[in-house]
Amino acid sequence: MSDGCTMWLDGWPIWLGGTGDEWLHCCVQHDQAYFDGAVTLLTHVELGACVAWSAGGILMGCIMAAGTSGWWLLTKLRRR
């Protein structure tokens, strides 16, 4: 089960000319990796690449990859 891009946009808002779900499918794939227990740093890089190629642009892809990677690393460090 996926909630889309958790605590983030699923795409560009309509008032910015988007559909609101340009990269939603990228987030669903990313959530599937969490569900499967197969999350690595590469998973977050792949999310960023997917977003960049899905009309999100390179900047949005980098922001999302950095955000998810940073959060993932923080949770890993807190468990130690």
C-alpha cells in the first residue's frame, strides 16, 4: 500500500501548470521497496532519477533523492 509521496507533492500543483501527479508513480515504486524490505541508498537515487525523468526536472529529483536519503540515513544512525 502506498500513500504516494509521503509529506511531499505527488507532482506540480495545477496552479503551476501541472497535473498534480507527474511523479506519483515514482513514489509508489519507492514505497514498494520499503514494503519489500529492499531499501538501500540506491533506492533513493532511483527515486530522484525517476522524478527527474517524469517532468519533475533535475532539481526536484535531486531534492527528493537528498530528502529521502537523508531521512533514511538518520533513521539508520538512530538505531545504533
